[in-house]
Amino acid sequence: MLTFEKVFEIFGAYLEEDLEIEVLQSRRGYIRLQWAGQAPYCDDTSLYLTPESLFDALLEDFKIHEGIKRTRGRRELTEEDEKVVLSLCQPYLEKRRKEKNV
């Protein structure tokens, strides 16, 4: 069963690397904050009530982060870039699949 704790375990290394994404616990669920670079305010916030929805959001954040790393934010992703980024997502999807089958 996928839990919030497992989502944090799966994405732990990514969350340490990407300083623009932060996830905090609240009374109602988990809040994902997206910081605007060095600005003192959040660019985006979202509340996640289920581990699955948080997993999906963090996977999308990971895709964007990896795409920016590949292009250094200077160009659009090529088809090859997109294939590489999708292949980098596979270990995360496999870990989720394993947790759902436990």
C-alpha cells in the first residue's frame, strides 16, 4: 500500500536536490510548495489528500526538473530529451507499483 511515508522515501533524493519544491504536513494533508527561485514567496501551493495524488505531483515536478537540467533552461526539450526524462521516471513508477502490490 502506498503511504505518504513511502512517497517521501521514494522521492527523498529528488526533494533534497530540487530546492524549489518543498512538501509540508498540515492538519488537512500535505502541502506542496513551489518556490520562485530566490524570491521570498511561493510561486504555487497545492494540498494533497492522498499519497497517490502527491506521488503524481512529485513525479511531474521531477520530469520538469530533469528537463531543465538537460536543457539548462535554454531550449525546448527534443524528442530524445523527452525519452531520457521518461526513462528516468521508470524507477519511481516501479517503486510505486511494488508498494501497491504489497
